[in-house]
Amino acid sequence: MSSTYGDKIKISVFGESHGNGIGVVIDGLPAGFEVDFDRVLTQMARRAPGKDKTATPRKEKDLPKVLSGMLGNRLTGAPLCAVIENTNTKSGDYGNLLDCPRPGHSDYTAFVKYNASNDIRGGGHFSGRLTAPIVFAGAVCRQILESKGIKIAAHISSIGNVSDSSFCPTEIDDALIEKLNSSSFALIDETAEKPMRDAVEDARMAQDSIGGTIECCVTGIDAGYGEPMFEGVEGVIAKAVFGVPAIKGIEFGKGFELSTMRGSQSNDPFEYKDGKVVTTTNNCGGILGGITNGMPIIFRAAVKPTPSISQPQRTVNLQTKENAELVIHGRHDPCIVPRAVPVIEAVTAVAIINLM
Amino acid sequence: MSSTYGDKIKISVFGESHGNGIGVVIDGLPAGFEVDFDRVLTQMARRAPGKDKTATPRKEKDLPKVLSGMLGNRLTGAPLCAVIENTNTKSGDYGNLLDCPRPGHSDYTAFVKYNASNDIRGGGHFSGRLTAPIVFAGAVCRQILESKGIKIAAHISSIGNVSDSSFCPTEIDDALIEKLNSSSFALIDETAEKPMRDAVEDARMAQDSIGGTIECCVTGIDAGYGEPMFEGVEGVIAKAVFGVPAIKGIEFGKGFELSTMRGSQSNDPFEYKDGKVVTTTNNCGGILGGITNGMPIIFRAAVKPTPSISQPQRTVNLQTKENAELVIHGRHDPCIVPRAVPVIEAVTAVAIINLM
Amino acid sequence: MSSTYGDKIKISVFGESHGNGIGVVIDGLPAGFEVDFDRVLTQMARRAPGKDKTATPRKEKDLPKVLSGMLGNRLTGAPLCAVIENTNTKSGDYGNLLDCPRPGHSDYTAFVKYNASNDIRGGGHFSGRLTAPIVFAGAVCRQILESKGIKIAAHISSIGNVSDSSFCPTEIDDALIEKLNSSSFALIDETAEKPMRDAVEDARMAQDSIGGTIECCVTGIDAGYGEPMFEGVEGVIAKAVFGVPAIKGIEFGKGFELSTMRGSQSNDPFEYKDGKVVTTTNNCGGILGGITNGMPIIFRAAVKPTPSISQPQRTVNLQTKENAELVIHGRHDPCIVPRAVPVIEAVTAVAIINLM
Amino acid sequence: MSSTYGDKIKISVFGESHGNGIGVVIDGLPAGFEVDFDRVLTQMARRAPGKDKTATPRKEKDLPKVLSGMLGNRLTGAPLCAVIENTNTKSGDYGNLLDCPRPGHSDYTAFVKYNASNDIRGGGHFSGRLTAPIVFAGAVCRQILESKGIKIAAHISSIGNVSDSSFCPTEIDDALIEKLNSSSFALIDETAEKPMRDAVEDARMAQDSIGGTIECCVTGIDAGYGEPMFEGVEGVIAKAVFGVPAIKGIEFGKGFELSTMRGSQSNDPFEYKDGKVVTTTNNCGGILGGITNGMPIIFRAAVKPTPSISQPQRTVNLQTKENAELVIHGRHDPCIVPRAVPVIEAVTAVAIINLM
């Protein structure tokens, strides 16, 4: 039940990091839609590892093979299944993890849940690698959304204490969206890149890792999507976003800052603009009562530091039932925030298309 | 599709603020379980309005009448339905809202979504009053959880800029939980009550309102609950919590603070304690890879200021299609945070029981 | 999880025969739709007991009270909840059933499933009385369907060995549908009424009961509804129809008769008629590959004889763990087929609206 | 949304007859369970074509490749994905079907539903070939059921007018189940094989096809599984069984025959046998009130004649919008009943495991 999302467009993710392959089944897509496959590959490339010093040196092709649901580039209406073969895996690196769970990882909880039978190699089904099929699914879904005028973009809002600018919450122009959508280190203000990369490099040199935040927007969505209560837009997006490994917080509009505000400050005044109802501020992040109000949806997600660090760490040995020290070998990102940006866009696309 | 939650224990909330009644159907409860109905009423009383200056003066009985699913106090296995009749409604207060949506409210989005047919009186189905049946459902679910040793407690973490202490994330004792569970202004450190009430009173005197945060914990839950990806514990709880009106953010463990930390700081070391695997810190909020690790689950939610304020506000007139000024009459909480505490506990109970 | 149906229009049925009330919550209805409440009551009257010798003499008002979701007669978009109070219950009649399960009834299976805690009085949640809220839900759903040109009608296809005529599978006229929709002993050929009533009376005089079949059609539905595989129209309707107590079989089009046919006989030839693709026969019951083909949907359901009969029957005593003899007192229909007709129409309406 | 089934063990089928591959994702399987892969292959071989004159001469390997969810033969808890590559396809055979839908097939309904974009070759996603991954899923699920003492077997109940014996409804022995489970022409009474094969051969010689029925049983299932109303065992099984192409009817226990019986005949008397509650007859097919009563579950399904026949048939040309005559070339089973037997067992296994 774990790895599926959605009622209308249902995605079902499968695979383990060092198994035969990973992939996704997407059910409910509109027959006849023409997929621009190059743009799908572009999104997958943004997430792929090995691009620069912020990412793991493990190189993969990550080329998805479509098994069904597409004839030429046209969707047939049958479930769309894409598979990515696993190659270039170095399973030997993970030997000692069978007994000694990595702090901050799913090793221990998976050990308990799956009766010690889960595939520990490379994190198995919990591997960040499983976000590749999610990006595939999102890349298809966002093309469908774009055909209705709905666009999604995210950027690195912060890494450690270095921040990018924020979206202008009431007006986000298409040029910015396009720039972010094609960037592998997506920033509104590119002067932040240098200090961010420095922060990552500092962490890496210290055999450590570092966290950050991602801000995401959805533009061009009309008022009236979403449902009251438990199918409100916030809940629907949150469920998708928390499906991404390492996400530990989400806030919409002004989010936690609203808790220190007064109603007279936080309420977004309505006004007519070009015959359309808009709000002059967008503290609510485009959502009122769980329903879109026609303004951009804006949220921010917190990414924890990569738990795999090279420093010795305190853990337990589940075989000997004694405390232990662990040194993790292998290849790991000191900061996953840049690569998580297209993943957040992808799950947002999957969430939004399920509101339609 | 809007007002239901859960796969295993399914709750379906119905009602409108000024209709004949509100209520909830709870399907999937264990037959034979004895409900302590007095404790259900205690929880509902904590949420009920009219207790003091922080709450609306509208007084209600809010006594739930059980239509089915319970024989004596014992669950029969049939869907449990409880109804609360609506009395003491003063619908005349809401006349001008039909044309002029209140900023920060669902009036406009509901108008668009429901083709202007929704019951606007008192906020209709979007009313905070609909949290009463949610508290009923949660009060039943938490008794079932308690029979398995799982307890839930929340407190006012902050109102405006006044903060309460936080839970000790690795060890939360039962006495504290019991105290919070029976309080209508739930605080860990009671010296925060006076400045918090002052902050609310200041807002009220200024014809304004004020927001806050709520921290919630779940103790006694074993490792191994939850699923990877989209049914992870964070996502399951978030979907339930965003079902509560006015919630705009949620973070687990250190949450957004993790974004500025390094892995060596944020990773929770494992150790054996009394033969059991524990972590020495709990920055992850009891959840790794979407699965409980046996430590307390801890999260914090952001509550926006009550949007209904008495000051004149800028809005639009949907009939004349002109900009307008709105003055809201009627009875409104200047701060809903204290009353939202039992609601957060309730939705958490409903979420957790669905992980079992 | 038991008593809910539907993804798009979700109905959630609650209640027990001798509890405080029974009812239904319907979520997802279109806001703004005007309900003709008199026609809802007509449908409920068709199902209500006490009309003539085929039905139980227990008389009830069965008047539904709408708690939410309707303002005047207009749907508000909020969940529609209707409650029917239980009155005129004679619980004393059911005393010995606590120990001795009635053959053919759910007494034993409910005893096992619900740990002996289920409300046995009147069959509890398993009572045929719970079909009253289902008829309410169906009556609303079918009005929405009718506004799109889709009509549903059923008739008593047989009682014992006495048969009515069948629908002409390729063309069913509105006058017939209207006649059946307002009848409490719905027949295409009314000359079957006398021998059918005689068969029922014979069974009643013999302290026995008798089964039958119901044929149902859906007209005016376009080609293209339904999904391949597990969400095919047959499966969607079957799941709804098997939700009605006493139904033990369902067949679409020629159904079981197809098993003795050859492809050259069973295949329905296509042809153009008035510019539209039709089939010249309708052996498939309007469904190909799980998807509607634009012809009337036609199915037949088998109704088992009422299990409550006055003759002594062999059973067990669950307390003494010995074999026992049971004599059932109380009021029971010797044949539920006539009253089941509007129930079948109702669940069909709920199923069909979920295909839209 | 179409091709998924189940809440607890969720299967998601993908693929098209002449695409790159077909397969299934199975989510929710118990980690640590050892799969006997040879027995999985045995079930798949029973369904595979090319065995004898009753089946299509198209030969395939149909060997499933497991991409994830299994390490060695042990389930890891991650979604189990198996892929079968498509080879030996002769797409040229299907040219004229693009314009002229085959009577009795999904060609026309898929054309309407999928905007003429569906993959028509070999029936695309509607192909009987898609039952191969279903058999894979069922073969895994039934091993898990068997580990709990639950067995499933089906046989050819009839082909045309030739019938096999029926299961003894109160006692079905393991030897019979084992025999049926390993047979590719599964019969209780093997003397029926000759006349059945003759009936098929007669149809084939006449360029025609023929239907039949399949009877299926589930033994060893305790009382208390299933839910009242819409999640009753009949509905749950029916939804799965109608997911198999060509199924047009289902009946439980005596099914349609119950409609001509009296209650005194149809009610199954209870008695104690070896300290356990049993029924002396099993007219209800092991299900009362939607819940298992501990007796074998028994149902019968109607299979329509294969719609693909070589005789000229009347159809329409969707391009020219004129009536047309169609002659189908290619390789087709004159009777799919024998090969459908393991498919019915498979979907039953998937249905039953979802009741647990």
C-alpha cells in the first residue's frame, strides 16, 4: 500500500536500489496526449547524480524504457509503465549495514517492519534512487498540466544558512519558471550559488552533510480546486511531498510565520483586477479552506541533511545487541537539496493533477 | 470525497454550521470495545466554545447523540454514528457575506467551487464547528489506542510571540500527558498562560486576532508502523492535520531547523537501553523512512490568526463586481489555538489508528 | 470499511435495526442541483414495508430527515446526510436468537466476526431495513442521472417459477420505465402479478418463503464509461448489487446462457442507425471490455428466499454448544423480491453515477 | 484507475499485447515469505497458449522477470514487480481492425473511450494476454494463503452443453484440489474431457467459438472474513472475477437456482461437528451476510464464447461511417475456458487475500 499515490492519476513506484530495475506504473492518463519525451529526459537529467561536487559520483544512465501505455509518443490510455535498469551498483560497499543501522536512515525501521528481510543494499526501496521514476511520472504529468496552462517550478530556497530570494507570491513570471525548470542548481538569485556550493563543500570536507529548504510554486491554476477537510490542497500536496525522502516539514504561504501575525496582517484582501478576483497579498499560499483561490500556490519544504556521512557514528549492532560504532563507506551526496528540486516539482505535479 | 479520512478506521464528517445537525460516521471500529463516554464528553468540552475570553461567546451543548454502532457503551462493529444538533444559531448575522467574501476565509473559494450554492451561514461545512464531530471520533479512537499503550497529547506551543516549553523529545511522562489531556488551555509550563492570554486580549481589544503553534506527541508507539513513500507517517499525519481549519504548516522533530543543521548534528545515534533500541536524541520526531522508530512521534503545526476580525477589511462584491469594504459582525474567537489543541489530538488519533 | 461505496459519489450507510436511527452520508454530490424531494419519498415508499401480503406488517414512517447538504431543496455541495429514526420496534421478539443463530441469516457470521458484540435485535446492521437509506441515496443519484438522460428501471423478473416478460434488450421505452419506477409490484407484463402473488401466498401459508429474480436496465448511457479490468462496468455494478442482502447471483446480457452459445450467435453485430453506432442484438448487456457500448445496460440478479421462516429449523446453541431447534417469531416477509426492486434500482444508480 | 485491485495487497497490471512488455506490481506482500518460484511458473504454464487444440497456436515463453521485491526467493516487503517481455507478435494481422471493430470485442468501446488512441494491436491492454501477469500475482498470493491453510481450485464446469461434475459443496478434499491445480484441462470427472474437446473442435471446424462455465472453490477459510454490505465476500470476489475478460455472470452457492427455491430448502441448517459449527448443506456458498461462515466458498462464473471467429461478421467502418463486413485473420482460441481456469483461481486468490 506504500508506494502508490493518487485517485485519478494513480502512480505506483517499484524497485530497489540494487535489484534488477526500478520503475513506475501511471494509471489514468488521458489517451491521445502527445508526450515530449526529450523534456521528460531533461527532468530526469536534473535529478541524475554525478553532475558536480554537490552530488554523488555514482554515474548512471537512468534511461527509462517504456513498456506500455505509449505508442510512438502518444498515450494510449493503458497504464504507462517505465522501467529503469539498475547498472553500476557496487553492493559490496554496504556489508556492515546489515547489522549496524545507519543513524538517520531507514535501516533500523525497515529491519523491524520487514522482519529483517528487506533488501538493505543501497537502501533498497528506501533509496533516493527511487525518486528517478517519480521524476519520470511527474515529467509526464506536468506536460499535461502545462497544456492547461498550469506550471510548476521550485528552487533551492536555502542550504544551511545561505538563502536564495523568494518567489514574488502574487506574480511569478513564465521566464523565471522556464529558467528554474531547466536548471540543475535552481536559484532565483544566482549570486547565491557560490556561497551555497561553499557551504556544501565545507560540509563535505568535514566528512559531513548539510540540509536546506526548497520553495515551490504552482501558477495558472484556477480557483475552485481541492476539497474541504481531509482532501484540502494543503493535505494533498503534503502527502505527496512527504513521500520524498528527507523531507521533514512543509508550510504553505507564510506558513509558520503566520503564527506570530495578527489577522489584520495575514488576511489577504480581495480586489478586482482586469475583471478577475485576485488578492493583493498571498499569505495563504493560494489556498483558502483547502481550495485554490486562483493565486499561485506556494509552499516551502524542509530537507534534512543527508544521513550518510563518513564520520564515525554511534549505533547498535542488531546481531550482538551491543552498542557499536559505524563508519559508512560508499558514495554519498553531502547535500541532496539541488537534486531534490526536480523531485519536489514532480510530486507536486502528481498531486495537482489529482485535484483536476 | 472531501470529508472522509482513513482506510482502516474510516471517518466521514457531515454537517453545516447552521443546518439541522452535524456529525460523523466512524466505520471499522473493533466490536466489543467498551467506550468510556464521560471521557468522550470531556474531550468535546475542551473544544466547546464559551469557556473564557479566548473563545467565542456562542454557547452550545454539543452533546452527541449516538444513532448506531454502540449498545450500552460497547461497540457493536457497525458504523458508529453520532449526531450533534444545531441550536443557538443566529443566522441573521451573516447576511452581507453572501456577496462579499471574508478575506482569509473559504467564502470565495466555496462560492466558486459550489456554484454559489453552498450554505454560507456560519461558514457552512467549512465552519470550525465541524471540528466537534472530529473530536468525537478522535476521542473514541484514542481510547482504543490507549488500550494498546499509545497516548497522544498536545499543547499550545506558542501564541503570537509567547512560547510554552517544548516536549522533552526522548521521554514524555504520563503525568504530563494526563494534565494536558484534561486542560482547556493546555500548557507544559503554566507560567506562559498569563502572557498568552494577554496577547489574545490585546488582539481582541484591537478588533484583531492572533495565531500560534501547537506541538503534539504520540508516545508508546512501537517501531515498524507506517509505510515507505506516500504512506509514510509524516504524510499520513500531515493529511489529517491539514484537515483542521487554519493549519498552514507542519514539521516533524526539528523540522525546518534541520535545514540549517549538519548530518553529524541531526542524525539521532542509536543505543541499547534496557535491552531496547532507542535513540539518544529525537531530531527526526520518531520517524525514519516514513516508519516509526519506537521513539515518541513529535510534530508542530502552525495555526493562522482567525480570519474573522471586526476591523473593516477590503474585499470584493461578487454581485456588483466592484471592490468593497466589509465589516464582519457576529461572535468570533480572537484566537482559536487553545480550542484547536484537542482537535489536533483528535485528528492525530484518527491518523495513528489508521497506521495499525 | 464495510458500509461505504464509491469513489466519486461516496455513500456511507449507518444504523442498526433497533438502534436510535439509521441513515446515510452522501459525499461528492454536485452543488446547486435541485432535488425533487417528493420523488425521493416515492422511491422510499416503494421499499417501505406493510403495503400488502407480500410484505412484513411492520409499519413505519421511514421519513428521512436531512441534517446537512441541502438548503431548501438545493444541494449545497457539503455531504448530504439523511437520518431515519427507528420507531415501532418490538425487540422482545428476538430473544432466543442471541444463542441460536437463524439458518440462512448473518447471525452466526456476525457473532464470529464481531466477538458476540453485534446488536442482534432485528438483524442489527444486517437488517433489510438498512436498505431504506440506500434507497434514499439512490433516489438522489438517479435524479442527477436523469438530468443527463440516463434512466434506471427494474422489475420482478420471476418469483419462484413464475416469470415476467424480459426487457427488449435493444430498445426500452420511457413509458415502461416510468411505469416501473412508480410501481410497488413492478412488472412488465401485469398478468404475472396474480400467479406471483399466489406463489408468495402459498409459501406464506406453508410457513415458508420464496425467492426470485430481478431484471434491471440502464438506458441513455453513452458509450465509453467504465474501465478495463477491475473497474469494468460489470464489476462496479456487481459490487453494488451484492451489497443488497439476499442477492446471490448476477448476470449481464445473456449471462449464463452465453456459456452454451457459439460466438456467431453471441457476438452483437454493429450497424449504423441514424448516424449512430448501435448493435442489432444486445447479448453483452451493453458492456464490452468492461466499457459501455451505448446500448442499454441489462442485468439480472438472483434473490434467495427470505431466511426467516416460521417453521422449526435445525440450528446450534452457541452457549450450550449443542444442536438445537429454532422457531422464529416476529414479522417477516415471505418474499422480499417486490420490495428489493427499488433497492436494486438504487444501488445501480449509485454504481452508475460513480462511472461518470 | 482501471487496472488495479485491492486495498491490502494491491495489484497493478500494465502492458499491451504488442508493446514492449506486460507485467504487474504487487504491493503489500509480507516480507520474509519464501516464494516457490517453480510453482509460480507451473501456474503460468497452465494459462500459457499453445498447449493443444483448444488454445491459440501462438507460442510464447511468458517467463516473468522479477525486477524488485524479491531477494533470492524471499519477499523483501518492497513492491514486487514482474515483467514479461512481448515476443513472437505478428502485428500485421490486425490491420483492418483499426477501422472495423470486431463484434463482441472491446475494439469499439476502447475506440470511443480512448479517443482512437489506444493500441489496437492484439487487443492492446484488453488482450487476454494481460491475464498472464494476473496469474503471476495470483500464484504468489495463493502460496501465502496456503501457508494459512486456505486453498483455491477451479475446474471447467461446462463447455457448451457438456458438463463436468460439481464440487461436493460441504467437503472438498485436498487430493482433488491438487489434481485441479496442476491440470491444464481441469476437470473433476475426466470422462467429460473427450466430449468437451469434441464440442470445441466442432466449433473450430465451423469457424466458430464456444463458451462455458467455471466453478471455483476456496477451502480452509475460517468464519468471520468479509464485511457487511458493499465489502461482502460476494461483491469482493465478483469485482475480481469480472476483471477477467469474457466473464458475464457469477453466482454463489446455488445462485440463480435459489430463486426458485423455498426458504425451508435453501436455508443451510447449522450443526456441531467435531466441536465446530458447520452447515449440513452449503446452498449459500459459504457466505452469509457477506461474511464467510467457515464452509467452502463456492461460485460459478459464465464465460462467453471467444468473440474472435473466422466467419464473416457484420460490423461498421468507423472511418467511412458505413456498415461493413469483417473477416478476422490471426490466431484465436475457439474456447478460452480451459485457459481461464487458472486465471479465475488467480483473481480469487487476490480477492481472498484482500479479505484477510
